[in-house]
Amino acid sequence: MHVETLQRLFPAAKLNEPLKRYTAWKIGGPADALLEPSSVEELMEAVEIARKHDVSVTILGGGTNVLILDGGIRGLTIRLARALTNSRITGTSVIADAGVLYPVLANMTAARGLAGFEFATGIPGTVGGAVYMNAGAYEAETREILRYADVYKPESGRIERLSNVELELSYRRSVLHDHPGWIVLRTTYDLRPGDPQELKARIKEFRARRMNGSPNRPSCGSTFKRPKDDFPGRVIEAAGLKGTRIGQIEISHVHANYFINHGGGSSEDALKLIELARKTVRAKLDIELEIEVQVLGDP
Ligand SMILES: Cc1cc2nc3c(=O)[nH]c(=O)nc-3n(C[C@H](O)[C@H](O)[C@H](O)COP(=O)(O)OP(=O)(O)OC[C@H]3O[C@@H](n4cnc5c(N)ncnc54)[C@H](O)[C@@H]3O)c2cc1C
């Protein structure tokens, strides 16, 4: 679709916008059109227009679990990390819009004496991405605290409330993987009363563990999911792959499941390194690695 047409359909969108600046890995070609809606109404209107004109829609949260290919993303990309960022606490419940960052919720709830969100302190993405991925850490995950999510279903034009069970949350997966058009707008979590000082101390401890155990360089966090009864970092290291580098992408010496970008890395190199790791681990250890990071866009 012509740039002029996209500009006419989505006047608030940025055209031909490089997406690497919106991803934790600092990789990704341009979005034909990038929109950061300031309200649910604006988001729904844009999606409706896109549907009418056959423009494909891609949702980005914080861009912390995506590999956007160098060719970029066709059609309309809607980014929610800077939009839809309201949250509030009522009793032991937290209601948060899709664009609220998980570390913000971890801090906010701990300070208010609500327990259950501490695990989220080092997960840099948004509420929407966390529901999509059932994000978790330190033996806790989103599924344990999420009561429901309000989800926009463009095919019916309606917002529906999906319960925890209906969201089918499992290890780094949700029902949203089967419905690429659905958009998480808002969520409600149920927490427990706790002591603010203890909760803050837990968060501090989790942060320290992360600082020591992962590289402070651009990456997508965990590249691979956990294989059965094992850890991807351990098996990649056991296969002798730590420090292996293709172009600007390198398997970190600090944690082998982190593939770091030294600057200007391409999606092609990232994919080559991912494939090399899978092949080597398969050949040497007979273990099949499955990627966790979500691949979006055109090669
Ligand atoms: C340094 C680092 C550490 C990390 N540590 C952890 C960790 O400990 N545990 C963990 O689970 N993950 C971790 N991650 C991965 C990542 O932060 C999580 O998966 C996070 O939940 C992704 O959220 P996001 O908003 O960045 O989603 P994005 O990366 O923007 O998107 C991920 C997927 O979700 C979809 N999506 C995003 N928002 C919505 C929405 N509103 N509606 C529908 N679909 C949506 C996107 O289309 C995409 O398919 C880490 C990443 C980094 C960079």
C-alpha cells in the first residue's frame, strides 16, 4: 500500500519509522506506519479503518520479546508501551491498561503492601505483552495473579472480558497466540496483603540476582524456552557455544540464553545464530530448543 494512502488513513501515524529504536534487541526494519494511540477509542478506530481497507495490523508492547526482521513490518504497527498507561489499585485488586510496564506494577503494588507482583520487577515489557507471553520469573508467573483481561476482538468489533481460564495461560503461551488479531486492552490482577518492607526487600533481592546473572546489553531476554527438565542457558553453554558470534550478535558469556547485540546487529545474523545454537545443541546433546522470542515482519 502506498505511503500516501497510509498517511491519509492514519494521519497520526509515523511513516517509514525504524522499529529498532522500539525493541530491546535494537533490531528491526521500518514500520510502514507506526501509531501510538492515546486512548482505547483511537486504537479501536484505527483497527477498524485498517480492517476496512485491508491493511494488516501488528501490535507491539514494549518490544522486549520480539525479533523484528530487517525488512520491517507492512501495514499498520500499533505500539502500546507509551500509550494506555493508566493503573489503579482497589482493595487487593490492580487494574492496569495494556501499556503499563511490569516493573512499574511490581514497585507500585509492593509499596502499597500488596504481595504477588514482585516476580515482575525484572521483566521489562508491558501488561499486554505479559498476558500474551504469560510472562514469569522466579517460579511465579502472570497466570497466578491475573483474574481477567479485556480483549478487543476486531472481527466482532467488541471488547470481551476473558477470564484467567479462558486466556489459556501456560508456559510462555496464551490463547492470544491462536488469535493474532486480538488486542489486550486492560487487565485485572488479584494480589494478597503483605508487608511493604518485606516486599520491597524481595524486589531488591530479585534485582540483584538479575544484575549479576544477565548481561547489561541489548537482547530479547531469553532467546529459547526451557527444554524439559533443563535450562536453555545450561545446554547452550554445555554445547560449547558461549561467546559464539555472527556479525554483531553474540551468545553472552554471562548467560548463554541471552544473545546480545553489540550494535547495528541484523535480524539475519540473529536468526543464523539461533539456528546454529539449535543445530549444535541437537547434534551434541540431542535436545530440541524452541524459540521464545516472537518473530515479526518481513525478511
Ligand atoms: C532483559 C530482558 C529480560 C527479560 N526477562 C524476562 C523474564 O524474566 N521472564 C519473562 O517471562 N520474560 C522476560 N523477558 C521477555 C519479555 O520482557 C516478556 O516476554 C514481556 O512480557 C514482553 O512484553 P512486551 O510488552 O515487551 O511485548 P512485545 O515484545 O512488544 O510483544 C510480544 C508479543 O506480544 C504481543 N503483544 C504485545 N502487547 C499486546 C497486546 N496489548 N495485545 C495483544 N498482543 C500483544 C506482540 O504482538 C508480540 O507477539 C525479558 C526480556 C528482556 C529484554
